[in-house]
Amino acid sequence: MDKQSLLDNYEKVLKRIDEIDKEKKVKLLLATKTQNTEDINFLIERGVKYIGENRVNELLDKYDSYNKNAELHFIGTLQKNKVKYICDKVSLIHSVDSYDLAKEINKQSLKIGKIMNILVEINIGREESKSGIMPDDTENFVKSLKDFQNIKVVGLMTMAPRCENKNDYYKYFGETKKIFDSLFSDNPEAILSMGMSESYEYAIECGSNMVRLGSAVFGERNR
């Protein structure tokens, strides 16, 4: 995609977020899977503050070329044996879905003297094919992480099922927001990361304060 089209898409998304987000709380994270760093940096230079990678190997390949003016997050499924490669490079991990993974993040963060911010991933659609903590288990899971000294749970993340009836997004995002409010109502800085290119408008209406957008800005991926 040419640079002008990228910029047009980015500005279109910003305008739409601004129309819905009356309180101006929503942060836009660019999901940069398969995108080249030239295009990523072009958008960072034009105001993007958050970027997220899905794959550890891709993150490592691109890391030295990123414009470091944007925060780098990890937003994909994370294997325990790869935690050590990213702890010094990312500021937030969105996809913590097991005690063992949290334990490994804590271990690797301790080694480098860092407190890693994490989000607990909820499987709000209760889909067997998806990762994430079941909604009813979220509160106990968050409590189980309190003894770890080198991780900090700063919010929740979810991926809603793809909904043919767009109004179904309200059900999934609304339920996630209720769980979020029950756990983080005393923390105005807590992050609720939900909503992607096909669903971000519904997520914002339900209370998301961080949306993860890829194709809405970069166009559909070829791979």
C-alpha cells in the first residue's frame, strides 16, 4: 500500500474513534503482524504511539528497525520458552492466559530487574479453539498472580468471536466490561484491550480503552 493510502486509513480510523470516544480515553494500537518497518515507522512519525506484534520471531527480526518513539507490546499467543527473548523489549504483554506463563514472565523479568505489565486474556466466547481464561475463572486467576513481585496485572484483554450479526459483539464486549469493572474499578489507569478492525466500534461503545487495529489501517494481509 502506498504511503498516502496508509495515512488516509490511519486518519479515517482516528476520526471514527474520536466520534465514538466522547471521553477521549481510547488508545489506538497498530497490530503490525507481517507489516514492514518502513510503513510502521511512517505511521509512528505521524502520531502512532503503540504497536503490537503477534509473533516472537517476527518481533525479534524487526526490533532494531522500529522507531522507538512508540511503545512496543506483545499481543499474540506467547510460549513459555520464548518469554526470555522479549521481556527486555516490550512494555506490555496482552495475552497472559496461564499461571505457568505468568510464572515464567515473572522469572525472566526478575533476571533483568523489571516489573512487567501484563493483561489477563479472557476467552469471552468460551471457544475451545481459542486461548484465554474462562470468564468465570478470571477473578480467581488474577488473585493467584498477586504473589509475583515482577509482574503487574494492569487490565484485561479479549478477542471476541467473529460475529456475522454485528450486534452480537455487544454481548461479548459488554460481558468483558462487567468483569473488568468488577476487578479494576478502583484503577482509572487500568487497560481494557478489546476490539479489532472489524469490531473496534462496538468495543469502544462497550467501554474498551485500547483497540488493536491492523487491516483497518494496513489493508487486508496477503499472508
